[in-house]
Amino acid sequence: MPTAQSIKEEIEKHRGEIYKKDYTFFEVDTLYKSAVCVEHESSQCAECAAMLEDMQALAAEYPQMLNNGSHGRIEYQKRLSKYLEHLRKAHGYTRKGFFQPVYMAIGLLLGLLAGWISQHFTICMGIGLVIGYIAGAIRDRKAEKSGKTL
């Protein structure tokens, strides 16, 4: 049975076969980070146990996929997104910094609404943005402390 460590070794073995910018742009490190989370959850989730096998295969195939043009790159992104989506929906994992922009957008919209009612758009939108920033940062820290970030 594959482990997160074996997946990391497989990723590192093939790292030189793709461009450095592609490695960063396609978030190959996220494959390893998600493998750690999947391995942690695999004892309680049958789907996670099956995903480890697929992750091992993806770690071996990713250079060919990323160097194969748009079709291979799309396939790589679909498979990685499938893992991340399962971790998010079934186990509550989020990406680092996920909540801050979401809460900022909500705060901005609420500030716009309050500004429309009070006729002080700039002040209310600024206050809503700051409140959203703070609330999102708090929520991100809470998720990080609970160990549910990728």
C-alpha cells in the first residue's frame, strides 16, 4: 500500500523532468500535501484508501502529463482537484488562506449594502472590508490549529 512518503519520493524522483515554473504553477507540492491528509484519513475512509493508489500512479505520471500539452495538463488538474474536493467535502480540509478572501468579499458586499442604506458608501465598504479581513484571518487560524489545512 502506498504511503505519503513513497508518493513524495516519487514526486522528487521526477522533479527534474518538468520546468521549474510548471512545478510551481501546477502545484505539484499540493499532491504530496493532499497525500499526507488522505493517508491520515484512509483508516476511516475507504475512498481515501483507494485514492492513495491513484495518487501513487499520478506521482509517477505527472511529468508526462504536464509535458504532453493541454490535454495532459487538464487531466492532471482534474485528478488533483478530485482529491482536494473529496478532502474538502468529506473531511473538512481547506487550503491555506482560503477563508480570508471569502470573508473579505462578504464584508465588502455587506459594506456596500450598508453604504447604500446610509449613503456613506466609502466608509461602510472600508469597514466591511476590514471586518471581513479580520474574520477570515481568524477562521484561517482556527482551521490551521485544528490541522485541517493543506
